[in-house]
Amino acid sequence: MGIIQIELFATLDLVGQSPGRPNEDPDDFPFGGWQAPVIDDVTGSQIAAAYEDTDALLLGRRTYDIFADYWPHQEGGQDNSIATLFNRVPKYVASRGRPDLGWAGSTQLGPDLPAAVREIRERHDKVCVVGSLNLVQTLLHERLADTLDLWLHPLVLGAGKKVFDGGEVPAGLTLLGPPEASPHGVVHLRYGIGTTPPRTGDMTAPDRGAAPRS
């Protein structure tokens, strides 16, 4: 069985909406493209490394439309490994509508999304979910996500759709490697997503009173 890995870019107040371009999201969001001024080569290398060995993409409808409008027109090769990857691997689209699936290798998932994602996980080794905040909420709620790459950017927006916005269930996460900071202050965190509720304790107790899980 493969893994479902979520790739998310967020501000310090955990806004994940429309990081790439001003016209990326048609909603009334004034900060589209907030990531562009603070990304640097270090963060770019981290992102490329996170996609290594990916053999499928799982995308929400809006993110798919954005990607399908951009990536097929980008040249691949050594200088643009992400374009090569995205254009080569299968793309699975979670949508209740009828998306244009003109991007080569694209397939729309059926109405039973959790069952479809479980089937994809059986078929592939590493499925990456990029952006797709509505889809992420479903994956978190159904406990279908295994790992999370989160890039925190040194910005506070005060508006926009959040990374955790209603789908999350209480769970502990495990840091899979040391945090990595870029020269522009972007911090990369990689977590394994647990399936058990967080433990509680008492900071006044000598051992902080970590309560056993019931």
C-alpha cells in the first residue's frame, strides 16, 4: 500500500489560499500570489525533493484547473523537473462537476471519494496532493492522509481559506525530520499524520503528568 502525501504552502496564520498568482483564485481574495516574493532557491529545492518518487497526483477541481492551464505548456528537463513529473504521472481529479480533462493522464474520481482514494493508494506508491484545500479537509476527516509537507511563510494575511478549515480530527503528528529554514524565512516542516487523539498532561506535575490514552 502506498502513501498519500499532502504538500501545502501557508502563511503564519495558516492561510493557504492562492499562493502562486494574483489571478489564481476567482474568489474575492486580495493577496493572490503572496508566496512569490518570499520563495527562494532553498525552498524551491525542498519542494522538488518532496516530489521525488511521486507516481501520481491527487488534486481538487480548482487546483487541477490551475495546473492544467500552466504545466502542460512548460518545458521539462533537468532545469524543470517538476514540469516533467507533473506532465508524466497520472492525475486524479476530485470534483462533483465535469472538469475538462484535456491534460494528458487525467482521470476524474467517482462520487465515493474515500473509496476512490483508498483504491488509488493501493495502485500507487506515493500520491501527492498539492494545494486543493477543500480536498485536504476530506482527506483529513477520513484519515486518508499519511504525511504532510508544510511550508510556513513569514507573512500574516488575516484573510483567506485556512489549511485546517473544518476537516481535521484530533490527532498527534510526528516530526519526520528537522525543520529547514530558507534565507527568506520560509520554514519547511514534514510530519507523519497520526490516527490517535493527542495526549494531555499537567505542566505543574514533575513529569508534566502526561495522561495515558484511554
